[in-house]
Amino acid sequence: MKNLRIYFPLVDGGEYDPGYETGKQLIHGMVTDDWGVPPRSMVIEARTGDGKRVVISIPYSESGEVFVKVEEERI
């Protein structure tokens, strides 16, 4: 089941879509079987300009759900 869309907006107004439809396809595209033990997920973590921490977890399992967490800056 397609549950993932990753794309790159291009400066000329176009778009590049590498074609991954699931987290499993994405992770296999980045980490080969020769790498070792398979991962549970792929985590993308970033900080916003106002200090919030954004975490996106994309599961390796096709039955898993994507998880998104946004945390306020800790003082």
C-alpha cells in the first residue's frame, strides 16, 4: 500500500519524485541488505527557527505507522 510520498521541488517549478511508495522501499534504497541488521525505522529530526524540535519516524515495516512529534524548546 502506498503510504509515502517523497519529492523534491525544483527551482524551475518542476518536481523530482524518486518513486518510493513505502518506508520499506525508501530504507532499502538507502541501506542495502549487506549493511547488517535491518533498521526498525528511519528518523528525520530537525529544529525550526523558533527552536522547536521536529521528529518524523518512518517505519521499516509496511504495517507500521508514521510518527511525528513536535517539541517546544526547553530552557
